[in-house]
Amino acid sequence: MQKIVKDIGQSGGQATYLATDVSELEQVKALAQKAIDTYGRLDVWMNNAGLMPHSEFIKGRVEDWNRMIDINLRGVLYGINAALPQMRKQQSGQFINIASVAAHAVHSGGGVYSATKAGVWMISEALRQEEVAAKSHVRVTVVSPGAVSTELVDHVTDPDTKKAMENFYVSVSMPSERVAQAISLAVDLPEDSDINEIVMRPSNQQG
């Protein structure tokens, strides 16, 4: 994080950071408050933290299930809780919630992960409808990427599943910059327009 802040500064921008555990509400609120104290407002809030420890149900990795729910689902809710009051107050802002193509299709070993990402989709759509009804001018975009070159596979604890996923990601994945480009497109639109959902995959990913 320090390197990213330094790189942004050297490019002429401004940045700060606060290490945050998104499964802890008070830490997420502190992050929002730091941004407000530093910049005076919240223009974009991205709920991006996620874990993907795939495994079949018979293996009983309950700890993995709970951690996915805490990070992938509860973390999004905490982010909304922390940022929405300020966005309502300023009558503008945008939530970028990162889901997954797994929100739209489930595969063996990915039941809990798909459930959390489908939940992110549902939360995002409900939030969008609520903010339209409130005339708050708060926009909501849910992004559902396919395979992306990140450290996500590192969190898989089941050895057999991890090996299979590593092989898949080596052959089929896109750089994270592609997702960033899509998000930039949604953020840069005039405030009278809202890209509600982006579904994107590597051009060689089938499912």
C-alpha cells in the first residue's frame, strides 16, 4: 500500500491509505471517516475484498465458509453502511461492488463462493433501487469478472482444488488492469447515467 501511495504521488496525484479488515464494522467505518476527513467527501466506494477457498461440501471446511461469508458478503454490507450516509448527505457518489461470473453460474466446489457473490449482486440491485427511489443521485455498479490474475487462488485451502484452479488460471485469466479499465468507464460516465452491471471474462474463458 505504501508503494501504491508513493507511485500515485510521483504521478502527480494524491493518495492515503488505512489497512482495514472489512469483516470488522468499526474498522470499515474508520476507513470511511479517514477519507471524509482527508478529502471532504466520498465520490466512489469500492467493495472489492474477497476470498475464494473452493472445496466440496463433503470436506466440511466450515471455517472457510464462514470466512467467505464474513469477507465477501458481510464486508460489502459494512462498506455500504459506512459510506452511504455521507453519499446521501452530499447527494452524489457511486458504489462499485465486485461480484463474479460465479454469481450467475455455480460449479462443483464453488457453492458457498457463488452464494456470496450472488448475494453481492442482489444487495447491489436492491441498493440501486432504493437510491433511485430516494432521488439521492447515488449510483451502483456491480462488476462480475471471470478469471483474473490476482492472488485469489492463494486462499484456496484444499490441495486438490488449489492445484486444479492454479492450472486453470495459468491458461485462462486476464490482467487485473482490464477490470480497472471497465470500472473507469462506469465511473467516468456523467452522473445522469449508471452502468448497473458489468459482466466480463477473458476472451478465451468459456464458462
